[in-house]
Amino acid sequence: MDISSFLSAIAASARTGAQRNELADVVRMRSDILSMSAQANAAVVSPQKPGRLTHSIRTALAARMARQSCAPMLASVYLEALETLAPPPALTALAHEEAASEQDVFLAALTQYADLVTLRPKDATRADILSLQNAGLTDAEIVHLTELIACVCYLARITLGMQAMAGTLPPAQTAEPEAVTGLESVGFTAEPLEWVPYLQPVRLEDATQEQRAAMKITPSNTKISDYVLTLAHDPESLAVRSPLFNAIMYGRDGLSRAGREMGALGCSLINHCLYCASVHARRFIQLTKRPELVEIIFAEGPEACLNDEYWQPIFDFSVKLTRSPGTFACSDVAFLRDHGLSDLEIFDLICAVGIFGWANRLMHTLGHSTLAP
């Protein structure tokens, strides 16, 4: 089953007729997002040029990360796919969250990094990139691996969100994490930042035709950002992720642009992606003329009290889906419905949070931010 069919099946499994009808409309109106999500999954799990990150390794890691993200239904999709690849026992064990053998330096390095960026992306540093390089990974392989991790984390949030909308998400099995405080010390700001990569970006003059197509190079291009040039190490993923991002953040109807920006901001706050938080704080302020809300969020962190009946539920929802997928519940969707959000608006918010879990895991782990001159 491909990812689009998998997500559509979740919508069709809604417990009540009214929910099924609402979700059928969502699936119809956002069919482009479901289709592009399936393309993105194929690009990271079964790319045309997998290299040393074979389809079996990628699929086993995807199953492991889906399980760690508390999305067992998604994990089952990867486990079924893994069986058809006849993997060695070590990869089957890996998919079921067992440790990789330390004797296999390459696989152990992949697994350690995948576990970190899946569960604690905010803790990733340049030292983790150096560890991968010391284990023999090339810059291109590191980008391929990070895209895989980030995409699966995105799909896990979409899966959980759609299950909650359908009323089929099982009760939470894990405890609520402790409150995160003191975020003002990590440098969140709405001021413009620059992003500095830990890897060597692709040289534009040396880019392949596939890389140029993924970056959408035209004769009028005078400068491509280092971020895009870094992601061009995996052109197949870049080519599908960019249109997916645009469809989620700039799609017509549904949740307002400002609502999607709040989803991006709440997610980036939890993942400590200073660059994403800066960009989307500014966009939120431009759209709403509410700088005081951003100031409160940056000062108080995930527990911020916004004193706003519309923005508080959206912010809280974004924080919870990002920080604690194991405690995410049908009641979280019901709460938004009670506050007047339609199912299409809720789906758009879920997608915005999910795609920024993806973006954060690229930008925060593959480089760092500095104040723009």
C-alpha cells in the first residue's frame, strides 16, 4: 500500500458517518498533499539511486522511526514492505527497535543518528555530523539519511493527526513530558538570521542536471542559498519536498496563512530550530500585526499563556503534536473543533506542524544560525 492509499484508508475508517463525510471532503480537497506525501516517501525510502543506504536499510530505519514516533500503523506499512525485501536478521531486529551491532560501524552510526534526530532533534549538534563523517559517511549520504529521518517524522504526525480526526487513535500510552522552560537562553529571535551549513554544499557550477532541476535553476538565477545547495546532495528528495512544502503552507482555502505560520512557529520552538522560528515569527507578525504573541512565546516557551481564545488552542496543538506524539489524542482534535476550526483547517494545521518537523530536522541538524549582518 502506498502512503496516499494508507492515509485515505485512515480517513475512510472514521467511526461516524459525519466524520467519514468530513474527512472524505478533506481527502478530496487535499489530494495533492496526499499524493506528494507518497512521492516524498518513495524518494526517501526507495529512491532510484539508494547507494549504500539500500532500500532494506532505509525501510528498516523507517519502521524503527515510525515506532519511536508512536505511529504503529505507519510502522506496519514499512514492516510489510521490509518483508518483501528479504532483509538479513540484523535489519529486522533494527526495525523492531533493537540496537545495531557495534561491529557494523556504518549501520550503528546510521541508527544512532536516526534515533537522536527522531526523538531529540533539538539536541543534535555539529559533533553528531562529525561522528557520521568519522564513520565513513559522505556529505551526500548524510543528507540522504537526514531527509529519510525527517520525512518519516512528518508522515508519523500526519498519520496520528488523521487517526485523531477519524476518532480511531488509541488512548495515549506514555506520560506527558515535563515542561520545558528557559527557552529565552537559547537565542530565539524574530530578527533575520543566516544559516551556515556543517556540510560542503554542492557547487553550482558542478551541479548535475538532476540537481539543477531539483533546485529549479534558470538562466536568471544569480544566487542559490547554501541551504538549497546542501539539500541538492539528495536531488530526488528535494524535487518532491519543495512542492509539498508549498502546497501545505500556501494552499488555497482551509486554515489561514497566519494559522499555518503559528503551527510552524510552535513546532520550531520545540525543536529549537532558531532559523525557522525567526522566519515564521516574522511572517506571523506581518500577517496578524500581533508581535506581542511572539514575544510571549519566546519568553515563556511551550507553556506560553497567550490569553487569546483563537491562537492559544492552535499554539498548544502544535506544541503537543511536535513534542509528545505518544500523548496525542482524539480529544486534541475535538478541542479544536469545539473552538470553531473545520476539519479542513485542522488537517492544514497538522500538515503545517508535520512539514516543519521535517524542515527543522534538516535546518537545525545540518547547520547552525547566526545573526545576519
